Amino acid sequence: MRKFSSALCLLMIAGCSHMPAASSLPPDSASQGAARRSSGGPTFTTLHAFAGEPDGSNPGIGALAAISTVVFGMTQFGGDSSEDCYPGNGCGTVYKINAGKETVLYRFKNPANGLRPYGGFTDLSGTLYGATQSGGKYDYGTVFSITAGGAQKVLFSFDGTDGSYPRGNLTNVNGVLYGTTYFGGANGYGTVFSMTTSGTEKVVYSFQAGTDGALPLGTLTDVNGTLYGTTLAGGASDDGVIFAISSAGKESIIHSFAGGSDGAQPYAGLLDVSGTLYGTTKKGGTDNEGTVYKVSSGKESVLYSFVGGSTDGSYPVAGLTLLSSQLYGTTSAGGTGSSCSVGCGTIYTISTSGAEKVLYSFTGGSDGHAPYATLIAIGSALYGTANTGGVHGDGTVFKFSP
């Protein structure tokens, strides 16, 4: 595959770096936790700045989950630095934020219990389900459950043939969990799998790295019993695909990205809004800075192409979130934050007709740098994470009120 090897290490969020990325900026403790207004309207508040040990580092791409007004998430490093998944970095944590206070629920230490959680949680009747991208019986990752009180249980350990290195959130379909693994399966290029809450796993589909796609990273979306997703690579031009798959494992390609104006390298999953699917690509578009696209009646069309730099942001890794009939997302770079070499990232809104507006530019200081995770809506506010930055350089959790 022409670009397959490069897809393995597209940014640290693809899991190729063994070290957490640290902010290159000095800490800005004076504004930690303060609310900031952009243009007199939207309000940005840093809820928590990770410190590595003992509370975690680098929350990665996993979207937060909420049970009532309590927010839950994971970090892929930090927690206990005596546990050397990678020298001195710790093996990751599960945390919650309640009334603005962060509490660590679980620190990954034992390889058998999983290491380096990368995605986010799915709430099923008050129990949270997630995955680790390594650890487990065979060191290919796990699916686990954890209660709101912090009782963790491994449900399944991947052995490679059934998938390896799961990185997206799980999707609940009538009490059965569906997910993807980035590698592994019959051909080594990733899988779609199902999992019961009692731990019975089944490979639904193994990607072949041809026109069917390769390296699925984003969360699956259920639309009337059919799952829709994306792959980072594969397809006709090796720039990724949008696919549909039935619970029986029949896959069909909705769109194969050409790497030009239509976009390239979709990291995130899709958002269903009344039967129209919306998503992002990290690259491609008219300036190769990424796109927002939609799929309607089986056809992909670009809603917006990012220009990059301080104008509108660049490299959208996160997916989209619906709040009050508007779509919201983040870009991992760009914006007016001059402290970062390629910009520190943005929060933007875009209408379903493609009118885009930047609402907030990250500074790389106490507010964070590189927001990778898809935002979640709780009430009238949006919650998310920045992978690095914050007063300790280990990432942040933030609240944004448009």
C-alpha cells in the first residue's frame, strides 16, 4: 500500500510514540481554572489540568462520557510512575469530574488488567465499558468494565487473531457492544468486533487493506441496526474509507477518499443527524488542512475545507457533536494560539449547510493544546479534553459554553 506505513505514525495519537507529548510552553498558572470569554460571548473554563502522577497524562482521542452530571474519562499515561509501561510515565488512569473536582477512580498497573486506555467510555445501565490498547493476557489490549465507584473488571483479552490495539469508543446496540481494533484480525489490518457484557467476543469483520479499508480508528455509529464507520487508510487511494457493516459482517463501501478535495485520513467516527452522516478528515480538502463532510443518500460531499493557520484551524482529528441544531468540533492545530508552532487548536461551529466559525483558539497554556477528542454535550455546554498543555503540560479537561 502506497501510504500504509505512514498511516501507522500519523501524529502521536496513532499510538506510535512511547512517550507522552509534553507542552513546549512554560506553565501559565495564573489563569488555571478561570473562565475566558472569546469575543464577549462563548465561555471557556479549564476544569482540570493533569499532572502526570498521580492523576494521569494525555487523555488522547477518547470522548468523555457522562452519567447524569458526572463526567468520566481516561488518560493513556500517568497515574503511577512506578509502573513503567514506558519509562517513568505510568500506565494510564480512569477519572471522574464531579462539580469541577477531579478524582482518580483507577490506575492501571497490572498488565493483565490492561494498559494505556486510549478511547472513551460507553455507559450501559450505570456501568462504564472501555478498552485498553495494550496489556491483557496477550498484550494486545482488553475490553473492560468499571463501576462509578472504581471497581474494574477485564471482560476480554485480545490475542491478535481476533484483533489487537482497540482505540475507539465502544457502541451499544441493544445491549451488545461493538468496536474496532486498529490492527489484528485475519489479515492484520484491523477488525470490527462485537462483545457481550459478559465477555463473549466475536469478530464481525477483518479488514483486508484493499478497497475495503484498513486501520479503523473512529467510533462506530448505529443507524437503524447498521453500523457506519471510517478507516484511516485503505480504499482506492489508500486515504481511508467510509463503510457500512451489518451485524452479520457484510461490509459495503460508502465512499473511498481520494486524498484531494474530498478529504483524506478520517480519524473520527460519524455523527447521525436525521439520517445524514457528518464527519471530518484530518487531511485533504482544498488546502490539505482537513475537511468537514456529510454523507446523504449514500453520497459524500465536502461541507467545508479548512484553510489552516490562524484563519480557521487545521487537522480536525475529532468528530462532530450536535447542540441546539448546530454542529461543533475541534481542530488539533491552527487558530490564533501563536505559542505553538502550527497553532494550538480551535473549537469551531459549522452549520449543516457549511457555514464555519471559530469560537475559541487554544493558547497552549493553562487551557491546553491539541484537542483530539470529540466533544460531548451536557445541557447547554460542551465538554472535552486537550491532549497536552495545561499548567503541567499533561493535558486538560475543559467546559465550553457557546
